[in-house]
Amino acid sequence: MGFLQDAPQLAHPYRSDRLLTALLDRVLPKDRRAALDADLDALGDYALLAFARNGRSTRRKPVLTQWDAWGRRVDRIELTAAWLEGPELTTRHAILASGHESHEFARLEEFARAYLYHVASEFYTCPLAMTDGAVTALKASGNRALIDRALPHFLSRDASQFWLSGQWMTENTGGSDVGHTETVARQDAEGQWRLYGRKWFSSAVVGEAALALARPEGADGGTAALALFYVETMDGQDRKPELVIDRLKDKLGTQELPTAEIHLEGLPAWPVGDLAHGVRQVAPMLNITRTWNTIGAVASMARAISLARDYARRRQAFGRPLLQQPLHAQTLADMQAEFEGAFALAFEVAHLLGRVEQAVATPQEAASLRLLTPLVKLWTGKMAVNLCSEALECFGGAGYIEDTGLPQLLRDAQVYAIWEGTTNVLSLDSLRALGSHDSFTALRKLIGQWLRPAHNTQASFTVHAALDAAAMHLDSKKIDRPTLEAGARGIAITLARCTAAALLARQDAWCSAHGDKRPAAALRRFLGHGLLRLSDIDGEDTRLLLE
């Protein structure tokens, strides 16, 4: 036979991940680190198993069977192997339960687990995110009956007792504006609330529960009159007949994840709180689901870079490995530096979330989290698409062939910029945080705290100069609201990059003291790519270009 190219191999996702191990070494107390290590190592082992299995299989999509052979409506969904393994892995390694322990590192430890599990899970982490969000929303509601009913299942460490929760908000109108919700909640003769209507984009339809928006019968129109309801989907082993699955979505990516269009035909439901302001009751979920989205984006980037680096060592071109080709090496190094910035910001947000939830955060940390959550989600979502696309180029034609499994990285990455708020939605949300929570001042103080021990003059000067430029763009006395909104993306990404640079400087100071010079190289390269993404907005040019 002629030449055969070796396929890229996946290094152990935990043991080979210097960023994660250095972060945990720096942040976690030794006793907590030792307890976490076994779970992370096992999840890395599972990732290797799943990677090898996917190389031998072409099965990618769940299958919906709506009717059995005798004409009975069953709406049975056959799942991939990874999804069938999801409950056991989630409970055995406390992927969800760990995030709700009573210490400030709970979220950091949870998202370290999720980071290693995500790609191997085939987006089983999506319903985990919804379930985590449901736990948070129910806790915030104070509804003791629902808390006692649902949380022991959602946070169970026993797979036989574990439940997933969906999030059923989106209808035919789609998008973030849910004020046109047509699902109606009616009370029957016994006083039981029941939901009627169509949910067009339903997550975790294979789960045992969900939170759903509906308009109580007779309530006013608009968003404020919507209520949030808790529902359960199963009657023993059978799906409740009042929940009808119309079809599964045929999506660009995340194809293993069964996302459904459903009809609710009197599904029993229980109000989470007051019969109004349901969107406000959903709000506690957003910090959670957006952080899950962020960690998923960073995990996908880590996988793409790992495979591209391994391939660069195996692939010979013009007499030497790709890794020794100057331009290819430069490309990989650029990708690595950007990834390290994204990783640093993603896990700082995870840590801040835990500190805020456990009431040990400083006022600056709490105010900054409100701003950083949409910033990191929108930035990593866009970066995942760009970085995974660049990674596919590193494989040449093989990166475009489905049999290699590589195109799935790019198809899946596109979801991060769409789910849980698009880039524009989150950019505008960031403006609201900047305008109403004094988040910018708080973030600048926090960044200053991170930079001081780093003793890096270049990083400090560059970050503060970029923040000064962003402050000028945010000066409402000089800039009208439409212009401010038109430039919201640039402001958001600039603030994300400034924060990431400060965190890279902090990590570099710690790693340099422990003999690792690579974080310093990542910081220099990241700063070299520039922090400013601001742009001058000309409304007349925009109008002309849209004619």
C-alpha cells in the first residue's frame, strides 16, 4: 500500500491540560484538590473512551418513534450511547451536585468537571445546564413544596433517582422577546393548573421535568403577565399523554441532542411563584446557563487545539512536521494564546459565581459578575466558531471530511453564539449592566487588584489604556443611545479582552514563580493581538449600506 496518514490522537484531557491543573493548583485548598482529582481523572478517561468510540461509529442522531406497531402513541426517543450513559456519569462524579455544595469553590469544581465531560457527553451537558438552572430558579422562588419535590432528584448522586429538567420558553415567534407567548395555563375543576399550547424549541424533552412559561387564562397581554410553571413529563415509564412530541429538530450541529417541537394538551403544572412576572423568575437561571454555555465553548476550543497540535506533530510536509513549519507554528501559537485568555475569563466567572452564591464575594466581585457573565458568554461563543474553523484549516482537506469527525467541531461550535442569548442580545444586556449596576467601576477596581501582584508594567499600561478608551465610548453625555447600541459589540469584546488580559497577567505571576514561562508567552501574544475592538459608528453609512 501507499502512504497512509496517521489520524490525530487525543491526549488525556485532564492529565495533559496544564491550564486546568495550574488553575486548580493556584486556587483550591489542597484537601479540596485531592478530593476533586479522582473525578477529573475519571472524566478524562471517559473522554478518551468516547473519542475512540466515535472514531468507529457513524451514529450521530437520536430517533423519534411516534407510534408503536399497534397504533399506540408512544413518542419514544432512542438516544446515542453517550446520552444513555449520561445519568450514571453525572451522578457518579457529582457533576451537578457538586455545584450546590456549601463552599465558595463549589461552582469552580462543578465547571471543572463539566469542562472535561462536555465534548465526550455529546451535549448531554445542555440538559444538565437546564437542570442546574432549574435548581437555582426553584431555590430563588422559595417554593418549599417544589424544592422538596424536585431538588432531591435534580441533585441526586444515584442514577436511578436522577431527573433532568428542560426549559420550555420559545414558541413559534422565537427569539428573546417572549411577550407573545401563546401557551395558556388553565385550572381544571379540581383546581389543578394545566398547560395548553405549542413550544417550538424545547430542550431536554427526554427529561422528567421542565420549567415553562405560560399565560394564565384571563391575564393581560405582554411579558409581565406571564407565569413560570413547573411540570413533570413522565407517568412511571411512559411519557404523559398530555405531552405530544411533534418532531425533533434537524440542526446544523449538536445533532446527538434531541431538541423537540411539542404540543401541551393539558399537561399538569404547578406555579413556581406568583402568577405573573414569570420572566423575572427565570432570571436566576441565566447566570447558570450562560456559564455552562461558556464552559462548553472553552471545552470545544480545547479539543480543537489538542487535535490540531497532535496532527501537526504527525503530519509531514516538505520534509518536516507541520509543527516545524514557521507559519503553521505561528498559527497554532496564536490560537493557543487566544484560548488561554478565554479559559482564564471563563473559569474566573465560574469562581465568582460560587463566591457570590455563598455570600463571600466582595461588592466589586458581585457587581462585576453581573457584567462579566454576558461578556464572557458572547466572547467565547464567537471565539469558538473562529477557533474551530481555524483548527479545521490546520488539517487541510481532512478537516472538511465528515468521516474524520473534525467538521463536527465547527458545526457544534456555532451553537454557543446562539443559545442562551445571541451576541447582539448579550451585548445590549452588557450595556444595561454598565448603566444600572455601576459594573464598570467595580470591574476596573477588580482588574486593578488582579494586576497589582503581577508586576507587569506592559500588561497594566495596555489594559488601563484600553479601559480608558472604552470609558470614552460609554460616555452617555457625548454619545446618543442609538450610537451606543450600534457599538455595543465592540465595547463588550473590548471589556472581555481587557479582563482576560488582566487574568492572564495574574496567572503568569503565579506560574512564573513555579518555573513555568508559558503563561508569560501567552500574555505577550494575547496583548500583541490587541485589546481594543471599538469602532466609530456612522449611522448614515449604516443606512446607506442597508438600502
